[in-house]
Amino acid sequence: MTDTRRPFVAGNWKMNGLRADGLALATSVAAATPEQADQCDVAICPPATLLATVGERLAEIGGAVALGAQDCAVAVHGAHTGDISAEMLADTGCRYVIVGHSERRVDHGETSALVHDKAQAVLRAGLIPIVCLGETEAERDQGRALAIVGEQLSGSLPNDAGSALVVAYEPVWAIGTGRTPTEDEIAEVHRHIRNEMAGVSGIDPDAIRVLYGGSVKPANATAIAAIENVDGALVGGASLKAEDFGAICQSFAEAV
Ligand code: 13P
């Protein structure tokens, strides 16, 4: 593992939280993760409506929890009603932007080509894209998991990102279901991702962190953190409970 692959745990709050809940959760997460700051990078990705408020609260606390967004537009500014540019996200204090989450690929028909352009927009704004990949259950049952993840990877990853990029492997069937792949299955896909990244020009495959996401919780975090080529986690449901999220961060911090 290179130095740039410090463990990284990001909480994807999805479409959850009003102002009061979001501020309380961000404050509790900051309180639940101080000891991990030396060994593990931590970020929370609230819905867009809470980014500025939560960003200000995190800055006041002055801790190590970074802010991330869940999506962005490709354009810098202009006539794009309802869209939010990566530059606007940077302005709220974001450091990371999730792109290509399966919920956006499915709910909004996002293609890998669009995800690629969004990831480039994130880099253009000086932020770090977290590019999500993952097969459906039917694709895994057909023995196509590696092929699908490989196709999504080559279509979605921007060139010339160096190590300023994070990849998240999230099997669609493991998201919010309580089911996870076996440790061997996770290891196989993460190894494949590491190998396939060598084919993307201008990125450093050994330096890029590859997170696992899909039903990560305190009870399985230590085992997942120990898997080769797993450099962190993208956490959904469990990131809405500061205590659980803190315990997951602790597992990854200890896995160094
Ligand atoms: P869950 O942790 O709720 O399965 O969600 C995973 C996810 O989609 C994170 O982006």
C-alpha cells in the first residue's frame, strides 16, 4: 500500500435529513471520530440543501471530518435549471463529490459517459470525485460482475487524475439490503478494479483508493477493512447513526 492510500470512510446520507437533524448528526459524527483522524480520512455527504449549513458547522468544530456532495452537474454555470456545478459545491466547502452512484444511474438514467464528464467537472473544480461502480444481482448471477464493473470503470474514470480520485465498488444488490458479498468476492472485484485502472491513462492505479460500499455496518467493518485492496468504505444507512459510523471509522483506522 502506498502512503496515498490512507483508509477513507465516507458517509452517504442520500436524501435524508432536515436542517436540525443534519446539524445534530454532523456534530455527533465530529464528536464520534476524533481519535481516528491520524489514521483514517473521514467525510460526510449530506443532501445538497444541507451542504452550506453542515459545512459551516464542520468548520466551526475545526475537526477532521470533510464535506462531500452526492452529485454535480457537468457545466460550470448557466441555464441549467435545478443543477448544481462542482464549482458551487467547492464554494460550500466540499472536498469530495460522489458521481455515478447506482441510484443515479438507475433513477436518472446516468450513463458511464455522463459519469465520466461529471468526474472531470469535479477535478476541474479542484475537488476529488468518488466514482461508483457495481453490478446488479442479475449481472452477478450471469457471471458478468467483473465484466460490468470493468466496462463501467473504463467508461466512467477520467484521464489524468493522478491519485486525486476515489473509486467505490458498490454491488447494487448489497445496497440497503443487509446482504454483502463474501470476502473472496469483494477481494476479486477490488483486485480487478486495481488491474483495470492500469488501462486508464494518466492515473496512478496503486495510489488510488478503492472503497467498498453496500450494507457496511459495525458488525462487518473489521472483516471488510482487512480485505486486500479495500482502502475504505462508502456507508449509507449506518452513516445516519453517529455511533455506528464512528465504529466503522475505527475499524478502518485500526486496519492500517
Ligand atoms: P447502505 O450502506 O445503506 O447499504 O448504502 C450503501 C450506499 O449506497 C452508499 O453509497
